[in-house]
Amino acid sequence: MDRLTAMRVFTTVVDLGSQSAAADHLDLSRPVVSRYLAELEEWVGARLMHRTTRKLSLTAAGFETLPRCRQLLELADDLQATVSVPGDAPRGLLRISVSTSFGQAQLASAVTDYVRLNPQVSIDLQMLDRTVNLVDERIDLAIRTSNDLDPNLIARKLTVCRSVLCASPAYLREHPAPQQVEELSRHNCLTHSYYGKSLWHFTRGGEDVAVPVQGNISANEASTLLSATLAGAGVSLLPTYQAGIHVQQGTLVRLLPQAEPRVLNIYAVYASRKHMPATLRSMLDFLAARFTEEPAWDI
């Protein structure tokens, strides 16, 4: 029995939820998939899955075996990448987690350019406005905007995230533009549910200033706030990677340029440096070269 293939069949059946789906994905027949599962169970010495006509579910032994199979498959893939002939192109699947706003505004085009250069790589982009568990959710790489990262993760700084205080010309025709940050408390401020929900931070004249804000729209991702701001709903504090082009085009107006919003860092984070697949290393190098310390989208 090819034990590595049997483990790959087992993990694929679990991931896709059925033997027939795994057979299609791996280009194997259904009987061959069943035989690999049976041989793996014989080698392990325990039943790994409950099989019914409606669904498959893991046994206790299956839950114990699954993460070990994944680990062995990763080691095998890493070994193959390590001993391959220098110059071999990156290959395989990378699962990347990123916020909706940065994914849509910047990472999608970066990934498009990467796979054009590396056609044997497939990218699964997970647009998630929450912090994911890299191991549990099988994420190879996460793009995070923060100044307070989990110390258990490995991080590589890519660039910085600056924000711009802005509103649409339509909003400003009805509401005089604020002249001081303290005046923001009198405006309808559109806020992010997880960042600056009720307090916006600025640096003015070398001093930190915190301004309480409130408004009638909040959202858990910045793309929604951008749309509402463009529609004239209020004042927003938006990342320049997303809103900068609208300021340049005049569809948004920058407010209080003398007050600088808090600057955050943008990192690529991953679970471990050990046994890093060559494709992941290639993607990290590509993103680090593309997103510099002084990003082109800043205004």
C-alpha cells in the first residue's frame, strides 16, 4: 500500500465530505478510494470513519489520526520541495486569509500577478473579517493589520496601514467640514465595529488625541463603510489602501490633514518556520517585494 496516497485520500474525503467527491478531486475511481481507506484502517488498526448513505463522520480514532496524516503529508511535500532541482517552479495550493477590504483593494491583484508568474500554484483566498486559527482552519498564510500580534505566530512585516479622515462632497455641502478633531463629535461618524468603534485616535503636534465619535452606521468591514461614505452618509476613518484613490479622484474629500490617524502595521503571519513549503516561502518573498514600507497607495 502507498501509505502517503492512502493518507491523502483519507484527508481529502474528510475535507470534501464524501468518497465520490474525493474520487473526482483526486482523479481516482470510487472503488480505489474505498480500498485506500480500508487499507489505511488496516494499517492503523482501527476504524477511522462511520460510513452511512447520507454522510461520513470520524470515529474517535479518526479524530486522532487526521492531524497526524496532515502533518506527515506536509512533511512529505516539504521534503519533495527541498530536494527538487533548483529553479523548479513553486506548485500546489496555498490558502490565504485576509480582510475583505485589503483583499479586494490590494491582495486580489497581487495574487493575480503571482499566479501569472507561477502557473502551477493555486490560491484559495478566504476573505474573513475575523481572526482565524491558522492550524484549525488550515490557513497557510494570513494577512493581518495590527500592532499587537499573537506571539505564538511567526510574522513578516509587509507594509504600513495609514488611514484618512474623509467625507463625500455631498455630505460636506450639508455639514460644514470640521476644523479641529474635537468637532468630529458633532458629525455623523461611520465606525468600524472592531476598530475605533467609539473612539478615534490621532497625533496632532506630536501629541496623542482621542476623540469620542458616534453615528448611525457601523459595520464589521471597511468596504461597507467606504460605500456609505461615498453615498454621503457621514464622516469615515478609512485605510488609504482603499480610500486613497477616491481622495485623488475627488469623490472623497480629505479632512483635517494636520491630524494624523493612528498608523498600524500589515503583516504576513504563518504558524511555523519549520518545514515551510517552498511555495509559501515564494509567496512571502513576492508579497514583501510588492508591499513596501512606503506604499504606493498612500496620499
